Amino acid sequence: MFNRLDREGIEPWRPDGVWGVLWAPLLHAGWPHLVANTVPALVLGFLALAVDYRRGLAATALIWLGGGAAVWLTGGPGTVHLGASGLIFGWLTYVILRGLFNRRIGQILIGVVVAALYGALLWGVLPGQVGVSWQSHLFGAIAGALAAVWLRERRD
């Protein structure tokens, strides 16, 4: 079941498993898993970076590290979490909410379109399918929402 690199994902509560926070979004459980994450990652990653790449990079770092750390703290013992879906869920909530906090009509419209196209994915934050890390989905989404708040444009 596991290839050598699969063990480099997030292993909750294991001191050496925290390194998985850095590597998990880059590792996938086979080609079908990688293919399923590719288009949403390309689309949402582009949208997160396109408006303001500095804020987009900061949001990516917050989602990647914050969401991963939360998975490490809350995941079940003996599990390994890997894949880019936490990052995807984070970008999804970031892109949907960013315009509301920035009060920019163009960003709000992009958020509405993204919500219409990808919003159903948010059901994935709930436990359900065995072998799918709902924790990565949930904490990625939360980290993306927090990034939208923390990285909003400040107006005096």
C-alpha cells in the first residue's frame, strides 16, 4: 500500500511526523490522486496568486504550514496524511472570501464564480470517505479563511 515517499506525509503526534507538514502537499497516493488534485490546484493556485502575488504567496504559506500543523495536532494516531487537497481547500476559501474582506467588486465576482464552480467541494470538510483526510480539507479551508482576513488590504 505505501511507497517509500508515502511515509513522508503528516504523521500526527509523532515528533518526526511533523516534517510531513512540509512534504505532504507534494506527495500523493498514486496517479489517480495526483490527477484529481492537478486541475483544481492549477486553477485555484493561479487565482490565489493572480490578484496580488505577494499576498497570494503569504496565503499559500499560511495554508500550507498552518493547515498542516493543525492536521498534525488533530489527526488520528497511526495515520498518514498526504496530498495537495488541504492546500486546494485553503485556496478555495481564500479566493471565495478575499474579495469580501478587501471590498473589491472584481474579487467578489471571482469568488462567486469560484464558489459556483467548486463550492460543492466544501462538503469534503466533513468526515465521510475512508482513507480521505477530512482534517486536511477542514484545516486547509480554515487556514484559507484566516489568510483572507489576515492578508486583507488595509484602508485608513
